[in-house]
Amino acid sequence: MKKRPLIFVTNDDGIQAPGLRTLIGLMRKIGKVIVVVPDRSRSGTAHGITINVPLRLETIAREPDYEEYCCNGTPVDCVKIGFKVVLGNHPDILVSGINHGSNASINIIYSGTMAAVLEGCMSGIPSVGFSLMNYGWNADFNPSGKYVKQITESVLENGLPEGICLNVNIPDIPEEQILGVKICRQSEGTWQEDFDERVDPTGRKYYWLKGIFIKAGDGLDTDEWALEHGYISVVPVHTDFTARHALEKLGYLVTPQSR
Amino acid sequence: MKKRPLIFVTNDDGIQAPGLRTLIGLMRKIGKVIVVVPDRSRSGTAHGITINVPLRLETIAREPDYEEYCCNGTPVDCVKIGFKVVLGNHPDILVSGINHGSNASINIIYSGTMAAVLEGCMSGIPSVGFSLMNYGWNADFNPSGKYVKQITESVLENGLPEGICLNVNIPDIPEEQILGVKICRQSEGTWQEDFDERVDPTGRKYYWLKGIFIKAGDGLDTDEWALEHGYISVVPVHTDFTARHALEKLGYLVTPQSR
């Protein structure tokens, strides 16, 4: 590995999240760290960007090898403003998390943590998102530390294939029970959702989204299988949404004049 | 086609958008229409969901073959609350748009219009997003009408492959110049972005994101090529982010104890 790498840290649980503090602590052992994070929880904001409100940037800490900023935007905004305004150039790696809760399976689509990672990837930066399978604010992030550090160092050393970033999920078990790292595909789970209907003091209805995650009967090559069996799952992810296997199946949409 | 199909309409430009009104007009010619849309522009919210604020639902119109509601949430919230609370069951098709501006290439990742479509797809509903390559509020949606209706009817007739939805973009040219429909892959464009730094009256800095879209030198099979050459682009899209071609390239991340 070259000299002290420049590590960009962000998350979606906001500046006060314990998972962020664990990640910062681990990264400071590896290199120079620049943190740009949302000023509050922006969980579930996916790849949203802020268009109608201007962004603000607040300096929290500024030391020789460590800088910390917070922003009123989404995780993707934090990456964009972090790269352009704070850094003015590109870091050697972007890490996001450690998220409080799973971003395995379809959860990636709602995730601000992983959106920041995809945004870093779109700028050509090796980018990795870390999530612990425990939504609690008091979750124990210590068992994950060894692997978070190891994966980060390995990506710094080896890089990532072009256009690829990593979705890393960590089982919520003691360190000695973790069996290692498994390269996986995204499994096919879904959320079974409903709305909790309530009435406010003025008599108007309001709704809270609630749901439970339903695992699919997926194969041995999926992230959910790996996590259930004590492995850390690593899914290589890209930003091409094209379903290539379906390209040949849509001939019926092509009208005669366009052939 | 079976009897009058049940068509769910949403968008991300909000209830006042002219593109939405065009889409509603076209869909009312085909079937029974249920509209659930954001109460304001929620462009750029991607697949975001509302977690910290309860959702509200307001009835705008309720006729035998037409119902219209607005919601304070994102497009994805509109789909979830639309299916669960308004409909209580599933529509025959979900259409989203017509978006003011391109959702071709990487724009899909930021798009609320296409997020609603992906959400519909995740519920097993044939879902199609329509976008016109013109960001203007006064854009002319008329030339697109024939094709929007035709594609919707074809999807109602033929369905879509499992787990697949459609990202349809329409060039901003007169109807007689449109050459037809082309099935494409997502092209590899990027945004070249920067921040406009300003100072508010109290002396504090604030930032506006700005950028220009940079087309990649993509092939004849891409959406950008089709749009530039007078075709309507149709990209089949799915919710699996796995970069399968990279699965074999990440062996260096697997530590010895996990083999």
C-alpha cells in the first residue's frame, strides 16, 4: 500500500450514529480521514439529491489527519459536496456506514448508505458500504471491526473492477463465530408492508409505513444465505439497471415502422 | 384485452405537472384510472421513502371511473400507500410520468418517476415509466401521446417478463419525425457537476448543485443513441444490482478461514 491513503467516510444514519464512530475509529488507523455526513438521520433516502433547498456545510473538526463536516443534504449530496467543495479532488477510497441494519437483498434499493457508495463508484472511486444486521442504536459494532478494516485495506491494495462497488453486510454475532467473507449475489427477498392508520387530535387521518422482510427461498450463492450461515456477505454492485436477459423478449413493443 | 383495465398513475413532478395531466388523459381512454401523486415536486428523490414523518392522503376527485389523490410522500410512498390504502389490491398496470426531462442513461438512478416504476415491479405489477427529453414546464407532450398509449396497451395485452419493468424515454421532436420504438440498454453517460457557492444575507455560505450531462461514446444499442436518432428508447430494467460479471474477480477479499 502507498503512503497514508485519503479515506472519505460517510453514512446515512447521520452524524450522531454509533456505527459511524466505529467506522471513523477504524479508518483513522489506516489513513487520513475526511468525514462528510448528514446532520441527521437520512435513512431510506436512497439515491435522492437535494434540489429545492440549498445545501449547508458545517465544520465539526479540522486536524492534520482528520476532518469532519456535516451537511443538511442526503448521503448522495454529502458525497457530491464532499468531493467538490471539501476535498476539491478525489479520495483513495470511499467507505459508508457502518449502517445500523441490513442492506442485504432488496434493502439496497432504499439505502442511503449504499447510494453514497454507488455515487462514489460513479466518480471512479473504489467504494464500499458496510452494514451490521442490527437496527438498534446500541448494537455492538466491535465484532465487525477486524473485517471492516481488512476489507478496506484489501480494496486499497487491489482496487476494484471498473464500475463496481461493494455492498458488505455483517452478521450480528460474536467475532469468533464469524466464518469469514463470502462473495455473493443479491438475494430475492421482499418487504411485506402495510400502513398503520391513526387519527390526529384534529380528527385527520395519518399513516405510518410498517413492514416485515420476507426472505426468498434463495440459493447458496446469495447474501441472505451467507449472513444466515455466519458469513460476511460481499455483493459486487453496479449502476447499470438494464435487465440484459430481457432485451430479446420485448419485440412486441416494436411497432412496424421502426423495424 | 380484457374488460376495462385498472390503471394506477403516479409521477415525481407532483400533482400540478402538465406531463401528469397528459398521461391521465391518455390513460382514461384505456381504462379505469387511479391517480396517487406527490403533493409537490419530488423530482430527484429516487427510491426514497418517508420514515420520520407520517403520511397524509388527500382526495382530489372521486368519480366512477376516475379517482385522484395526493400524498405528502415520495413517489415510492405514493405507490405503497396507493396499493395498500387506496386500492386495497393491485392494479393491472402502473404508469409513471410523463416526466419533464430525461430518465435515460444514469438519470434513472436519481429518478422518482422510475423509482415508482421499480416499486410497482417489486409488487409484481407490469410497470412503465415515461419521460420526455424536455425539462420545461411548457414542454409539448402531444407528439408522445400515440406511443405512450400504444406501449401501455401492448403491455396490458402481452404483460412483461417476470421482474422486469420499462424505462421509456421520448425524444422532444414532432410526432412525424419519431421513427418508432427501439429496445435498448442503459448508456454510460455521467454528470459533470459542480457547486454554486453563494453567501446569504447573514454572511453564511450556501451551495446549489449544478451540472451538465456528459454522454458517453456509447454504441448503437444504447438509449442515448436511440433518442439522438429519433427513436423512443425502451430499456428493460430490474432491481438486481448485482454485477454478475464481477463475482469471479473478487477472490482477494476472501480470507483463508472462509474457504
